[in-house]
Amino acid sequence: MPRVRARAGGQTIFVADAHRDDGKRFVARADEKLTAFVELELACRRLGFAPGVLQK
């Protein structure tokens, strides 16, 4: 589930994250919710984590 953060000046930032098998997390921040999830998926794919393998 994305988290919403507000920056100084009222700008809204969406944060999406996913846990990795090695105890670390992927984290993506963006101005729009969809962009945050797309960035998260791209990071997972770059490091060899297949989509659909990530679980809550």
C-alpha cells in the first residue's frame, strides 16, 4: 500500500515499497501514485525479481 507524504510547500509525495528476500526493501518515491508503483516494478526487474513473486 502506498504511503502519502507531504513536503514543505504542500507538495504530495507517494511512497511505494516492497520487501526483498534478503531482508532489505525496494523503495520508490514519486509525485503520482501510479508512477511510484511503476518505478518500484522497474527497480525489482532490474535486480532480477520477477513481477508477481513479491508478496505482501
